[in-house]
Amino acid sequence: MPESGFTRLLRGRRVLVVAGAGGVGKTTVAAALGLAAAARGLRVLCLTIDPAKRLSDRLGVDGKAADHAVDPATFAAEGLILKGEFSVTMLDTKRTFDDLVRRHASSPEAAARILSNEFYEYVSTQLAGTQAYMAMEKVRSVLEDGRYDLIVLDTPPTSDALDFLDAPARLIETLDSAALRWLSEAFARSGRLSLNLMARGMALVLRAIARLTGRRFLERLAEFVTEVNELFGGFRERAERVARAFRGPDFAYVLVATKASEALDEARFFAERLERLGMRADALIVNRARVDPGEPPAEDTLEAFLVARGVPHDDTLAARVLVAQGEEAAAFAYEQGVLRTELSREGALAAGRIPLSIEIPAFAESVHDVAALVAVCRHLL
């Protein structure tokens, strides 16, 4: 295959971080990027959050958190030969957090106490930043084991652009807040919660909370915080190390958008956020782009075409086809105008600021099977 812009993007990279607004086909693009890299001969792991169900079923990874190597014959049947390997895994936030606790707790007994605490259930599944942090942890662990040449990360859905870059610090700040430290100290001295040992103002607050929730609630919270305190130092160090890695030269950032103004606005916001963090977007992939339908034929030419091919039709079909073609041409022109306007604006998404730009055409149906995924892959190659 001749070298493409996508191939140049891969040079020297270990991780492609795929980010974009919701509903732009980000997960599909991430899978296609991974498949394209595998076609080039790389061992690829695509770490995804929520793949389209029919596509994940076809790939055999529905609901599976373990890395799953997809049989190359799956793609060979659609005419794509993989020179490398293509594996897919779905992020299991709680399982990743559980593994961290087991590895870094002071003893198996301490790990068991943390894992059985009801507050841990909330922290490991619902606390803001947990999913993003665990996605970063999964990437770090895969990088260290060396089985894969490339990891493609389909970033977690988030209300804030590239929120996952700050997730480790926010998670540690939440778990290691002053209030929780005071609560832990009051519990640790005697093995029971003693509000008499706390600062008067904090004790008054906690007594008020205890009247609403019951003292047992506070004791279980204090027990959890005390147990997990021993992990804070290691978590903080790991969070800083992971955050530094995501800002390193091995990582490339791929923004996915459509030609809708809202999606492009969000892509610009993502690009600007990267620049504020001292990084840049390496590629912009415009997904579901309409194709220029070209100049319409004369109605009698189209009528002759339909007759020559034996297409059953009435006297109005040719005219209706031309109306539809005109509507498609107008929609294409409108989308091109939106894209030109966005790229002409000052800022991180301006023309020339992002090294690589790729358009993936819209398909008649959503990408939900292997054949459609291979078609997207071919456009990247």
C-alpha cells in the first residue's frame, strides 16, 4: 500500500487518543484507526468504552473486559488482509480499580476490607473522574507489558473536553480532602469514630450529619478512608506519572467531528484545550462527510439511462431523482461552507494548525458490521 497521511501519523507513536463530541462516530473511527494500523503490520489494541452493539457482536467482544484478539479471517472475508494483529477490549472501570487495590494495598486483608466497603462500590463506579482515571491506568499497564505496538484509546464520554487528562489529580483531591483526612484521624486513633478528638467546628458538622445518616454511616466512611489512606501516596505518584505520559511524544491526539457546526465547535475547543496544556492535536478526522454529487444530467439523459438498464419507473421518476440530487448538492455545499468557515477562524482548528486532516464519507447506513468498518478503514489507508 502507498504511504498515507495516516501512516505518517503512526511514526514513533505508541498511543492514539481519539477524542470528540458525542454522536460523531468516535468509537467507530477509533476501531477503524486500529484496524488500519493492524493492516500495516502493527500489533494493535483498541481500548473502547461503548462500541455499537452490532459491531461488537460481530467482533466477538460484547461485554468482554479481557483483551480479545479478533480472527484475521473476519476481515479477510471482506478483502482486508491484516499483516499485524487486531485486539479489542472494553474498559471495565471497577475491575481496573479492583486490580489496583489488590496490587497496592498493604496486605490481602486490607485489600479485602477496602473491596467489601460499601463506599468503595460508589468510589470505584460512580465518583467523578474514576472512569477517566482507570482508562489512563489501563493504557499505562498495557504500555508496560509490551504486547502491543499501538494502543488506540476511545476516550470516555465527558462533559468537558479532554477531561480525562485532569482526572487523576481530581480523583486524588477528592479522596484526600481535608475533611476526609480529619475523619480518618478521628477514627484511626482508637479504631472507632471519636468526634471529641476533632476540631470543634468539624465535630459540630459531623454530629449534624450523624443525626441525619446515623453514626454507623460515618464510622463506615471513616473506616474506608482510613484503609484507603495507605494507597494515597502510591495513587498520587501513579497519577502524576500517568499524566506525564499522556503529555509525552509517544502519544498522538486525533479529533473526530462531523461538518455540523456544533461538532466542529467542540473539536476546536478540544484543540484549544490541548494547546493550553502544551500539546497539540495531531489530526482532525471529519466523519460522515457528504460527497459532492457533481453536475446533474439532463432529464431526458437520465430517462434514457433508466430505460437502458431496465429500471421500472413511471414518468415522474427521473424528475424526482433530479430533485433529490439537487437537495443532496445543496446539503453538500452547506456542509462545505460550515467547514470552510470553521477553518478560517482564528484558533487551534484554523487551517494549517493541525498537521493532518482526513474526511470519511457518509455511508447509507450506520457502521454496525465488519464490512462497513473495513470500508472506513480503507478510506484511512
